[in-house]
Amino acid sequence: MNRITILDQVLAGLMNRYKQRVPDVTGILSAMKEEHIIQNDTDIENDHIAFRTMGVPQLGIQSFEKIFTHYGYVKRDYYHFEGKKLNAFWYAPPTDKHPRIFVSELRIGDLPEEAQQIILSYTNEVKTDPVDALDLEDAQAVDQFLHSPLWRVPTLEDYNVLAAESEYASWVIYNRYYLNHFTISIHNLKAGYNDIASFNNFLEKHGFKLNTSGGKIKTSPDGALLQSATVAEMIEATFAHGEKQKISGSYVEFAERKVLPEYAHLNPEDITRAHRRDGFEANNADKIFESTYSSQTKS
């Protein structure tokens, strides 16, 4: 089996479980069909998917990226999020039919000692880089890995201590490598829905709540990358000893990539991904991270 086929199977597994856990996905797709924006789920282009990791030697970006670079993804720009204590990279896909990938990691050394020790008490259960032992030619094994716990179920007390220091840390300690979000490419939709402002109006008309951090539309300085996102839905999580608490799950993002100035003369039907603004924008991403933060989920 070739690597693109394996990648397709891995991505399908991620999306299947993500749809089961994030009702907004099915709700948004259903609303889009109702308004005849799309006919089938497959009419949507997935702009990118994102994962969160813990920055410890045997895990983090350096471990996680091995999965997707194996399938032909190419590591691109580095991003630094000072306030949120995060590093991130994005990865360009092997074909235009595949989503970009955005992987972030928590710089745990920047957290207070108590929070560091809590995180290490879990991550130290992983003795060696787990991806090194993974058969990346086996799609089912990779799918299983991406949906399996790497460490024990956290206690509610540990979760809440971490949440007070870093809501990113608490999200990862519970959710591990769970898919954080997928992103609908807005510019490829039909007229009337193919810009972020119009699509946000459509979403709110159908009752979907949008992330307001930095405004509902997050815009890059060059004005060529516009993004918005729903607020993560609250899910009932079961912690160690059977304790339960509602926590934020995953969300859906939307991206509009403008045609680059040098390709402005092209006919719309001739425009491909290569003609549009690529990559990411740190300030946009910084605000979108907050889709799982209590400032958004509780407002």
C-alpha cells in the first residue's frame, strides 16, 4: 500500500472519531446541505487540522511530527506564543488534496514548579518515544495510537491545578493527542458564503457560537488570511476515581485564504491552492487557541 493511501486512512480515522465527539461538525455540515452550500461532506476542502502536545523529550513536536513527515508532509514555519508558553510548526501536505497540519507543544519548563511536576508525573510514564515503536505503514496501528491514552487518566484535582496555570496544559493532560480541530476552507464555497464575514453570519443564524477573542474574524497583517472558529463544546469528562466534570472538547475552524496579488488576473476556475496565501499567522492562531478556554466556553 502506498503512503498516500495509508495517510488517507489515518485521516479518515481521525475525522470519524472527531465527528462523533464534536456535534458541531455534523450540525454545521447539515446546515450547509440545508442551504445547498454543499451536497456532500466530501465537497468541503479541509484547510488544516491541528494537534496539541506536551514539550517533553520523549514526546512533543519532535516525536509527533515523525508520523506525518513519514507520509510526505514537509516541516515549514516556526511559531512562538509567549503568553501561552507554546511552540508550534506547520507542515505542508504531500498533495493539494490533503490538509495542512499545525502542531503545537507546551513549553512546560516555563510553568511554575508545581504544574511542571504534575505534568511530569504523567508524561514520565512514557519512557521512550512511542512513535519510534509504531509501524507507520500500518494505518490501523497509527489510527489506534492517535486515539489511545499515553498516560493514566488524570485526577480532577490535577486537571484543575493545571487549568489555573495553563488551559492548554489541562486540555492536553486529559485529551492527549485527540484532534483539536479541523478547518473548512471558506474561499472554495459558492458565492454568498465564500468569505468569512458571510459564513460567520450563516453560522450564527444557525445558532453556532463563535470565538470572540480578538474579534470574531482574526485577520493577518497582510489581510490575506482570515479565520474564525466555533467555541469548543463542553463534554462530561470522567477523571480518576470516577470523578466527573464538564470540560472543553474540540471545535471547528474556518479559513479564507485570499488570492496572492501576482495571481489576481487569473480566472476563478483556474485558481488552485498554490495561488492563495499559504501558511499561518501567529496572532490569529493565538486567539483561536482560546476556543477551548473558559473565557470563551463560559461566556
